[in-house]
Amino acid sequence: MIGQRLEQLMQHIGISHSDAHLRFGDDWKLQPRALDAGPGWEDRLAVWDDGLVQESGRDRGGTPRGHPGDRTTQAR
């Protein structure tokens, strides 16, 4: 309840979560939700659009230990 209200207040004053981790290289952007994930890795859809040409592909990246996408940290 308090967390939701705090998030609403932060949005109201113009503060939002960072999406810097979803951008890389020359205009490539990763989708926020992982397509698949395993211990220490996750796959995301990557899209590149320069206005004339659009490309997409699957990007596999490592996740820091303890990251929500790291299934090794889930219920043991």
C-alpha cells in the first residue's frame, strides 16, 4: 500500500525507474521482460531502429547473482 502510493507520488513529480540497462550500442534497446532465463543468464528481445531500417534479435546476457532473473536465488 505505502509502496504503491510512493510510486504514484514519484511519477507525479517526474521521477521514474531507470531504463539505462535496457539500452546499449548504437540505438539498440532491450525489451523489459525476459524471453527466457536460467541460472546467471537471461534472454531479451533486442530491437534497433534508425528510422529507415529496423532489426531485431535475441540477446543473451548474464545476470548478477541475486538478480530477480537469476533462478538460483528463487525458493530453495
